Amino acid sequence: MIDVNLDQISIPLSWAELFLHRGPTDVEIGSGKGKFLNELALARPERNLLAVERSAKYHRLCCDRAARRGLENVRVIRTTGEDLLFRLLAEESVENFFVLFSDPWPKKRHHKRRFFKPENVAAMHRALAPGGCLLVKSDHPGYSMIIAEVLSAASGFTTTDTEDAFAGLPQTGFEQKYLVDGREIHSFALKKQG
């Protein structure tokens, strides 16, 4: 049951219903092809990992890759990050959020589609357990400046050392490609106070 059917489960999501074992649950918003998700699930089998992916093609690919590896701690939902945050997640239910290389929507007329807005960050804060982390990466300089502004204005978080926060985490496919291309990676790590 890697592919979660929203018509067949309780809302807000119940980790006990969704996963086979009780454990901390991390969420990736925008899993893409699933490289980061699957590698993290293999490295941390004691953790539950939920991903959301809007693209039907990438959602299917992510589910198939997790199934081939037999990853019982992975669940994938085809929906938007906003649907997850504002409808599906219970308060203080997530240990960590990963938002890695979200679409920068570089054209000005598309900026309204960007994920990093104050209301989305506030919703992630609400869903995070006390001490939980929000970990973000982007390769796009302009969008990274916007992300930095939105995150610095968010209340209820403290900034943490990005090197420590990302230590031991796998790279995404985008990150590997961008590093080979020599692009600068902008990383952000925040911890929920309390």
C-alpha cells in the first residue's frame, strides 16, 4: 500500500492507519522521481516517510521504485503540498519536512504558483512536532532569496546549522546534477521552537 488512496483513509491522516509500525514520520513535499525518498527510507527503516507528488508520471515512478525495493516505511500521495498542509495533516504530527528543489516558477506571471509563501510555512509549523525541522534546498538564486525572506519572517522557528541538519541525508537527483553543473545550492534549516 505504498500508493495512498485518499478516498480510502481517514482525514486528517493517521500514521497508525497508514503505516505498519509506529515511529516518527517525516514528510517530503514534491518527491519527484523518488531518489531522495527511497534512499532515506533504506537508510532509516525505523522512520515512516510520506511523500506528496503532484505529477502523475513522477508519482507512479516514485511508487514503483519504492515497491521494487520493498520499502514498507514509504507512502506516496498524489496531491499538492497545499492540500497536504491545509487538509490532510494533523497538528504536531510530523517530525521533519523536506522541501527540496521545489519548482522556482521563474516567469513573473507564474510567481503566484511558488510553494514558499508565509501561509504554507505557517501550516508546516502547525503540523510539525515541537523540535521538528523544516529542511529546504534550492538551486535557483532568485527563488532562494524569496525563500530566505519568507523563512526569516516566519515565527516559531529557530535557524539551525545547515551542515549539521543535512548531514547523512541523501542527495536528490537534481542536487547531483546541479553539483556536477557547478550550480550553487542554497540550503535552509529551521527547527520548531517548543
